[in-house]
Amino acid sequence: MTRPRARDLGLPFPGTPGPLNAITDVPGVAVGFCTLTDPAKKMRTGVTAILPRPGTEPQPVWAGHYALNGNGEMTGTHWINDAGYFLGPILITNTHGVGAAHTGATRWVVGHYADYFANHHAWAMPVVAETYDGVLNDINALFVQPEHAIAALEARSFGPVAEGSTGGGNGMITYEFKGGTGTSSRRITLGGQDYTVAALVQANHGIRPWLTILGKPVGELIPDGAFYGTEMGSIIVILATDAPLSGLALRQLAKRAALGIGRGGTPGGNNSGDIFLAFSTGNPGPMPQFAPPLTARQELNIELLDDLYLAAVQSVEEAVVNAMVAGEDVPTVKPEGRTCRALDHTRLREIFAG
């Protein structure tokens, strides 16, 4: 059964999405999942993989990073802040799965770029991010293993992206509704060229009274089933674009994810890790150590990027709602005996029909 997305319910999100309304609308970007579910073991977790560049030739992925609230983890960002790029995939999992996912990603990268690692003094520094799924999953059982990260990478696809309880989003809660993985994209034109900017989120943040969707106080209008009372989660946002951008512009783009999640009502709670990464598939080329002394890269004039920033904000806003719309009722494991409810589609339709 294919579940509807937010636009299918009549929510009038602004902007023009790409054909899939997903991060895979950015040419070359692939997404894969390994989803682990076993109610008998109190297991509901997994790994999400994003691969920015196809092929087995190592190429830098130009990137920028921003943390609105640091109560969380995203590995590799110190190097991104210094060098402006990373190599290989991005993985998102649960808080206690970061080490296992990092090991799996390293094994995969070493194999995927086999010649590079065999014949050069190459090193892997994967980007691995997390949010806490300990309400719906026995996080202390350490279910996520390196092979699950590899499985997510091997399952990568350039097509539609499954949302909700998929991959690392499997055990996540958003505004006290079942949340998880969500994605959206926007098409824009700058300088006579068409570009795509898109978001993938692992949404695990917010409390019910905060929730606002396109200006409607949805959390107040659908209060049923709320059980947190205080912020207990986080959100990871990955922004992708094919627009050629400088490292400075990519950092500025990553910052706009904060405005995107803010449209949903969160103030960035103290217990939330709100961590964002923006990357560009523009300017393909060799790893810097193999490049000539003088290099040239194209980049859009930062004075002309307002439409790109707006597209990022819109993509993040819609991706979070898509994560909730894809949710289903799930029993809690800590505390036991409760249910994390899905966002009621009928009531959401009624709110926007009125």
C-alpha cells in the first residue's frame, strides 16, 4: 500500500518541486535504507544512506555544516569546516549506532574506492549523524551493526524515497506523532540556469503544542495522544543541490535548515540536536591531492542566492510534514504500554479544507 504524502492531502506547500519531490531529484544523488524491526526484541531502528556521487572514482563533495543545537552528533564536520568537502556517503542512524555505522561506512568506502585506498595514503572520514530512538526502540541493545550500514549503502536507489519508518527514521517521533524520514525538493532558476535544491530529514523533534503546519496550529487542534511534555528528540537535515556553490555559500545554505524546521513550530529545544549539512554535486573533479597547483571552480554569485535559500527553507518545511504524514501507530518500549500515534490524515484534511 502506497501511503499519501502531504500534498496528496491537500496541503498547499509553496514552490515548485522536482518530479519525485525528493532528494533524489538532484542528479546523481542516491538513497538507501536498512530497516530493522522486530517487536519481540523491542527493535525498531535502522540506517539511512545518502550517496552524493555515483561511480567508483573518488571525488570531493563540496559541503557546509551548521549546528543550531549541539545535543547530537554528526561525524566528519570538523574536516568539512576546515576543507569544505568530504568523500563518500552520509549515514543517519540512532544515537548508539554511530560507531557501528561509522565502521560500516569505512569498510564500504575502502571497498568502493579500492584502488584509491590500496595505492595511496588515503583515509576515510565518513559523515554519520544520529537522533535518539529510545522511546520506540531498545536503543541500549545496540541492534545497529556495521553490516546494516553496508546494507543501506548497497540498497541505494536514484528513484522515489520511502518515508516515515524507514532506515534510521524507523524509531523516530516528530511533535509527538510518529515521524522519521521525510524528503522534498524545489526547482529554481538562477542566472538563466535551472537548479534543484532538496532536503532529506530524520525528524525526531518537537512537542505537540508547538506544531504549526503552513500557519495552522495543528498541534493544538489535534492534541490527542501527546505524551512527552518536554523536548526529547533531535533532527538531522541534509540539503543537496546541483548548483555550483562555494564553501561559504554551502554553510549559509545549511543555516537555512533552521528556518525550515522553525516553520513547523520548534524553537530548537534544549534537549534537541538540530544539525544540518548542505552539499553540492557541482564542480566534479579529482581529490585535491591529485589536482594541479592552480585550480578553478565555478560558483554562483552569493548575492543572487536568495531564491536558493528560500527553496531550501520550503524543502525542509515540507520534508518534516511528509515524515509525519507517512507515520503509523507504534507501541512504545520506554515507557511500555503506550502508543505513539500517527498523524490523523482525515483531521489534517479537514483543517486545510476549512
